[in-house]
Amino acid sequence: MPEHKSCVKRLRQEKKRTAGNHYVKNTIKTLAKKMQSNMPIEEKEKILSEVYSKLDKAAKRNIIHKRTASRRKARLAAYFNKIKLETSTAK
């Protein structure tokens, strides 16, 4: 355990930040997994925009790297477009 006051405070701050960052990352993962579930295209589109927003905010706050956010958005968009194309051709 740290002995200096500043180190004790730094430890408290790190715990808070880690918990917040963990929450944001888990939220992004959960929303991305929801995209894979069986639901109508309209709901997936709403989730997609929400995931985009969360990824952009996380990248802006340096929770994840900006290129990681960009890559994840691209993969989700490709998946969504593929699903959208399949449902439109199936009708």
C-alpha cells in the first residue's frame, strides 16, 4: 500500500476511472452482441447508431484507441449491411 498522501489519492482515482472505463467497454460489447441476436432490422439500426455513439465517445475520452473504434464501427456496418441485403433479397 502507498504511504504518501498523493499516492493514496492517486490509487483512489485509478479505481474510479478503471470502474468507469470497464463499464463503458462492457456496454459497447453488450450492444455489439445485441446486433447478432434475432430482432427486426429497425431495432438493429437503432442499436447500430447507439454503438457508434458509444464508440466515438470512448475514443474521444481515450478509453479505447480511435482506430480500434473505427475498426469496430466498420465491422458492425459491414455486418449490418450484409443482414440488410439478405433480408431485402429474401422478400
